[in-house]
Amino acid sequence: MTQVQKVSVALTPEFIALLKDAVGTGEYTSASEVIRDALRQWKLRRSISGLGAEELRQSWEEGIASGKGQFKSIEGIRKEAHRRARRAARAAT
């Protein structure tokens, strides 16, 4: 059986109203269930954002390791982006 520990949490009137509404409409059976669901979502969001940072770091390292880039300026990158966007727009029609 899961060990449960009680904690005290202070909430703003806005959050109290949302919590009561969620229980009152039957979306949740108790205030504790609302809080547990919120914490699960928070935990998931944190794990996803951490994963994104690691993927970004890996992509950055791969880019550096791949050697010198083909564009010498931000203007060159911008022109290439516009060219690709026009090509994609034509292909979509």
C-alpha cells in the first residue's frame, strides 16, 4: 500500500474556487485528487522540458562537430528560409 503523508498548502481564492468547482461538478471526487493530478501534470511537464534541453544540447554539439556552416551571415540564412518557405507554399497548392 502506498504511504500517504498529509501536508498543508495555502491557495489563493482563485485556486480555491477552481478546486471547489472541479469537485462540485464531479470532475474529481476530492480536493486531494485535484492536487495529486496537478502534481502529476507538473512532474510530467518538468520531465518533458528537461528532455527538450538535453535534445537541444545534443543537436548543438552535433552541429558544432559537423564543421563549418554554409552560410556566412544571418542574411544568408534569412534568404534561404524565405526560399524554402516559398517552395513549400508552391508545393502545398
